[in-house]
Amino acid sequence: MRDLVSLLADAVGLGASDLHLVAGMPPLIRQNGEIAVMPGEPIPAEETRRLLLDVLTEAQRARFEQDWELDFALQVERIGRFRGNAHYSRGAVEAAFRYIPEDIPLLSQLGHRATIQRACELERGLVLVTGITGSGKSTTLASIVKQISETRQAMIITIEDPIEFVFPNARSIVKQREVGNDTHSFSEALRHVLRQDPDVILVGEMRDLETIRAAITAAETGHLVLGTLHTIDAPKAIDRMVDAFPGDQQPQIIAQLANALEMIVSQRLLPREGGGGRVLASEILVANNAIRACIRDHRYEQLVGLIEIGAREGMHTIDESLTELYLSRQISKEDAIANARDVASIEALSRQPERPQRRGLFG
């Protein structure tokens, strides 16, 4: 009889980032961004239910039966930590598990440029890490928190759903609060967090209006707030936050955001050319006076141009990152084109006589 621990161990052994339990299918894994089938027979619906319920606590089972959805963390001895999601599909219980490495890599090891180090040195303001699901946002935030914890004396409070990376206390004290176990919601936790004497606040996901409002207010009142958004680039992150509010509230939130924002890091993980992992493509916006003026005036269409001319301040666009990765033989032309804003400029790279060899560090 199969058990979930063995399946998770096999998935990690194969270098997978995710394990999927789908009723009527063999176990599925995600390797280097692609879905693959693990060896084994299809799993009937009643077995996917058993595999999942065997690892849930009574409280988690009750919450799952009530809500039909459940996010949770799972620590497996001698294997590692996983972020789990249980859900129903056509009446069958199914699940996905994301592997969380115990060792948190340095920002440079992930493939980030030196500019992002400034996020670790900020005393106040809002820093956003954006990207689609599976783009490495949580790992980037974990690396930032780890560096802050090891280099500064601070009170760091994280609000997560669920807790993914576990941070030991170093020079800083790190309090990790999990939605569902330690607090009812992101917005509820943020309403009380300022009374907990924080220096740094990590918001695992800015999902709704109240969470966004509380995070911006905390950043504006002298705290460093780190958060994530599911957007594909820096300008869309600003647009997403503003559009979360009713029209009559947008002028106030725009003014607050223009004052509080310090940096947006947008990232994507792309297949390494020739196989062997994935590499990081990124875009970085640093909030200078021109950026803040654009936000206040709602001129988001000008933000890309300001990022392009902001190289001296450490900014770069996603197209600049893709160009560098393509010319250094880290990604294919096809992947560069598929992720570019300006496809014509990337296509022109094919006329380069040669590309020097260089390998990245992510993947």
C-alpha cells in the first residue's frame, strides 16, 4: 500500500519541486518547470483521499471538510518541509505539495543582481516581490529575511499561509505567524502587528483590499514591509494594488503608495538552455522621485521607460534581463521571445555572431 511520505521522498529524490496527487492518474511531479509522470499505477479517488487524510491533523481535516480547500505545511522527518494544498476536483480529493528546501540560498545564488541587496538594508518602506505561481517569490523573500536576521538586530514578524521556510533566531528575533493557526487572516494579523513592536513585517501574500491597505500603512509609518503579489511585472503590481480599491478611495491609496514604495522585484524562472534546472529573469523598479511622481499622477504607462533609464540607480527591465540571459547562453531564443515585452528587440539578438558561455546559479 502506498503512503504519502514515500511518494514525497521519491519526488525529492528525483529533483522535483512539486508532487501532485490526481485521482485516476499516477503520481505527477514538476521537474524544471515541466510536469512529468512518476513510475507507478494510477491512484484511485478513494486512495488519494486516504493518502491526504493520513497526514492531516483532526483540526485540519475538519477545516478541509468545511471549506473544501486547505493550505497547510507538512514537516517530514529526514525528507524536509512541504507546502500542501488539498482540494476537490469533480468530487474527488486531490492535492499538491511544494518542496521547501531547508537551506535558504543567498540572493546572489538565486541569480539576483546586486540592487536587491538594498532591500535588506532598508529601515522602512514597502518592498514587493511579484511573479506567477512557481516563480520563486517565496524563496527570494526568505533569502531577504535570512540576510536581515543575520546582519541586523531587529524584530521580524512574518504572516504566512502556511509557514514555508523556518527561520532560526540569529541577530534578529523572528516570529512566524500562520494564518489558520496563529491568526484568522492576513488582514486581521496586520491590524494588530504594529502593537507587537516589529521592525520588519513579511506578508506572505497581499490578497485583498484590507491586507494591501494595512501593509501600505505599516510601511508608511516607519516599518519595513515585505510582500508578494501575483503580477507579471513591476508596473502591473502598482496597477493591481490601486485597482483593488473603490474609485473614491484610490486617490488616497495612490498618495500613500507613492510615499511608501521602495522597490518592486518582478521575477520569472525559465528553463536553462540545454537542461539542468532553471534560471532567474527579473525586473527591478527602485522608487525615485520620477517613479513616485508617475504613481501620484497615475501615469503607469511611463514606468517602463523610467526603469530603462534608471540603470544608474540599479533598475533594469525584464527585456534587459532576458537579453543578458540569452547572450550568456543561459536561455533559448524561444524562451526569451516568449517572455519579452518588445519581441522585435529580442528577435534581433539572433543576428549576434556568437554568444559567450556562462552559467547561472538558480536551478
